[in-house]
Amino acid sequence: MSRATDAKGQAAAGDHPGCQLYLITPPAIELDGFAGILAEALDAGPVACVQLRLKDIDDKALKQAADTLRDVCHARDVAFIVNDRPDIAAAVGADGAHIGEDDVSYEEARKILGPDRIVGVSCYDSRHKAMSAGEAGADYVAFGAIYETTTKVATTRAGLDLLTWWQEVMEVPCVAIGGITVENARPVVDAGADFLAVASGVWAYPEGPAAAVRGFNRVFEEAKG
């Protein structure tokens, strides 16, 4: 998932580069400082996507954060996605949006963003939700929580068998999310995740975010055999 059109083209062509890293911002950031931290992390190794996930801030602050972090991502050919708000994603020129159960519908998000931008859908532990989203045209589905997580309150747990099942029945990429770290990532990759969505596993990594990005990419390379 490099940039929106590239990602959609890869999915349509069945191009499978192996598992990739999908970064999610911390729940609260100091924008100027975090922009530099993000740049260092993205420079440390391949990252497919960055999702801006900030709750309980006004639209002006969200747009300001999106404008700043979009530029950091696009300078490195990394897709930039806004959580919850396809309207903000469209307004700031993001590559797409990620929506959950309590957000606008997939159909509404697609209407706002058009056919060429990414729309990803949280499907939690539900095969039915995932099948419905995939058949509707979602660019990826997200399953979780895979492990215990402190980033958000997770009301569902998705087993690794769900990732394997999805790969057997659908070509739409799947994202695994929830409690994933460098140390526990390999079973998730082996189960069939196309992307690992990670927040604290990178930002709170003891050796720093750049080291975490390098660590995840080592796991991906080792999994390729």
C-alpha cells in the first residue's frame, strides 16, 4: 500500500509483496515533535501506510495534523489515511480513510472519496462483516484485536485462523491489528496478514520507533524465507 493508486493496482493485479507495516499514530501527539519522529521512523525502512488516528480534537486541529503528517508521508511515497473521517481525508488530499462500526457506512465513505482512494473497513472478529465489506469494494478489511492491546478498548478478539481463512476465500488484503509487537509478529505474518497495523509496538518500542520499523521489516524478510 504505497500510495492509493499503486495500492489499488497491486490488489487488482494480485501482486503480493509479502506482509507490510501499517503505522497508526499515537492517540495524542505534539505535532511538531511527532512529525520529526514519524519522519525518522519512515526513513528507517519500508512502511506501507500511516493512519492518522486522533480522537476528541476539533476539525481545525485534525486538519492541521493531517496537513503536516500527509506531507511527511508523501515525501517518502507512503500512503496517508485518516481514521473515521472520510470528509477530512478528502479535504486534505489524503490517500483514503479507515472506517469502523460507528462511523459512516462504506457506501458513504466511497461516495465522499471516489473510486481511486483507499477505503478500509474494521471488521473486528466478524467473517460476515468482512465478506460484506470485501464484496462491496473495500480496499482492505481489518481484523482484531489479535493480542491484548493498551492503545484502545478492544471488545473483540480475532484468532489467527481468521486471517488464514480470509486468505483462502478472498483476494482483498487483510490488516491485523491489536497488541502486535516485533516480538510477537511472526505468527501473525505466517497466518496470512497482508499488513500489520501497529501503534504502541512502534512508538513505545524500547530502542525507539526507527528500531521498531527495522525490527518489523526483519520479521517480514525472514517470513519470506
